[in-house]
Amino acid sequence: MKPKAKASNVYLVDLRGSMESSVLDRLKTCVRKAGLHKIGREGDLLAVKLHFGEKGCTAYLRTAYVRAVLEAMEASGCVPFLTDTNTLYVGSRSDSARHLRTAFEHGFSYGSMGVPTVIADGLKGGNYDSIKIEGQHFDEARIASDIARADSLLVLTHVKGHELTGIGGALKNLGMGCASRAGKLAMHSDVRPYVSKDRCTGCSKCIEWCPAGAISVKAKKATIDSDLCIGCAECIVVCRFKAIRIDWDMSVSLVQEKISEYALGVAKTKKKIGYVNFIMDVTPQCDCYPFSDAAVVPNVGILVSLDPVAIDKASADLINAQPALPGTALKLAKGKKKRDQLKHLFDGLDWTIQIKHAERLGLGTSRYKLIKV
Ligand code: SF4
Ligand code: SF4
């Protein structure tokens, strides 16, 4: 029998603060305890991957925390830069010019952060390095060039729900978030949405959001042209009548496994990667939409680790241990029985697929030791 993998350390900073012990100071201590300041060497170009939030989103990472992590990383002697990749859909981050403007408007400027920002896949998302991998779905991953070529990588993630992956954690930020446009397309290629005619009111909102021009409305009912659809899943979220559906079992499994394989592609470009997961403002959807819905569970804290699988498993477990907040997208549970809140958020969507596949690929372990700082 194969011996069980050793548990990975995951450090937790809760959000209690006092004059003697601020959250920011404990976050810095945590970064050092977890060994993140040792992921790179003196003079290394350190890519700090985060999500600047779509214009209109309000739940993206708070700049004070990002700055604290950057200060803690000064001990490494690395030369950090903030980075993200352009989006598949048309929005305020679909090319580098708009993306940088949005980042600055959200407080991620050189003046406030003390480090420059580089959009890693070039002006229109076409710059990538092809990384060989041995996955079940891919034998190469098309990773944004400036992330692939950076000497070291730190991944800062706002943890939230996601309509395809159940949880938007470190694996999603690493796999989907570091991919070029071509890579994102490859991961989304199996998502095939269709319209439930009974629910569709013909409001045309989905047409405005479809980046591929794949949706038309005739006789007050929307139709999706599957030859044009690129599987970005935008329409699923924008339809408030829940008229756009997907084959959850197939779409959800494939996209999650593919994300884990791309995460492996990024991991292959670095010796070690550091991860910081912020479990606060846990909104139902990711930060790619021009709005943020109310957080569905209370804020938990900040996790730090060198293992993307362990940190995501710990994040999910901590979220699932929380009660649902009233008046949010997460319906309150009946009775006191514990339940999987993430699964409940999206019609039984299984968020564990990405974790299990990442574990099979050797990216890390779902066994973790939670250490409170
Ligand atoms: S947004 Fe929904 S209800 Fe409106 S046209 Fe599209 S599918 Fe129909
Ligand atoms: S139909 Fe939906 S999933 Fe397909 S490209 Fe348009 S918005 Fe994206």
C-alpha cells in the first residue's frame, strides 16, 4: 500500500486585532513562519499574482493586506511586481491598457503599493510560453509569458464561490488565472450552456455579455449557437432567471480537472510557489463580474502555505464550518446539522474534483496541519 503523504502546514491568521497584536503584523509573521520569504533568492523577479477585480466589483483583495505581504517578502531580497492576465470576455480587464487602468482605480498603483504592475500575457492576451505537462487532458499548458519567465511566484487569492468550480481558490488562481487567452479557451472548451425555454423571458441581457456573439433572441426566447460559444460561462451568471444551464456533471468535472493541469504547468516553471488565501468577503461569484453579491458566510481569516492543494482544502473546510449569513444567496440550513456550504451554493456542484485531480497530479496533498498564528 502506498504510504499516505505527509500533511502540509497551513498557517491561519484569524481576524481578531488589538493594540498588541494587529492582523497585519500577524500576517507578516505568518509569511515568514511558512517560509514564503525563502521561495526566491536575492535579485529574483518575483511575480505576485492577484486579481484586481472587474470594474464594479467591490470584494477584491484589500490593498492593506497585499502591502503587508509585500513588506514581509522584503526579507527575500526579491524584486516583486504585481501581475494578472487578461480576460476571455469583453470587460474592464480584457486588454492590458484597460486592465492597468482598472488596477490603478482599485488602488493597485505604484504610488500605493510601491511596486510596478505588469499584465503577464501582453497587450491582448496573446503572449504565452508553452509548458510541457503530462496530464489526462493536456500535454502542454499555455502560460502567460511574464509569469512563466518570472524567477519566483507568490499567489494571493481572494477565496469565494464560483459557478463552475464551486470554490475560487489558489488552484483556480494558479491554473486559470495564470493562463494566456489560448489557455483559458482550452480549459473552457467543454462548457456547453443551453437555454431553458420555460425560464427565458427574452430580456436579452445575456447577449450584451456574450463575448463570442453566440446568443440570439427570437420570439422572446434566447438560443445559443454551440459552434460560436467559447464556454466562458458569463451568460450563466448574468441571467437572473437562471434560464441558462449547463450539463453540470460533465462541464464541471472537465473544467476543474483542466484547471488543475494548468496549475501543474505553472508549478513546473518554479522551484517553489507561495500561497496566501484570504477567506473574507466570501461572495457567491468570482471577482470577474461588475458587481459583488453579499458575502454568504462570516469572514474567517487568512491562510498561508507552500501547498496549493492543502491551502484550498483548508479554505473549503473552514468555509463549510461557518453558518450561512441570512439574506444572502446561500439559503439558511434547516436545523443545526453541518452541511457543505459550497456545494449548497451551486445546486450540488462538487468542488472537490479540482483538489482530487491536483493531488493525483502531485501538486500537493489535501492532508493539512492547521497552525494558528
Ligand atoms: S438573460 Fe436569461 S432570460 Fe434574458 S434572454 Fe438571456 S437567457 Fe433569456
Ligand atoms: S454563450 Fe455563454 S458561455 Fe458561450 S460564449 Fe456566450 S457567454 Fe460565453
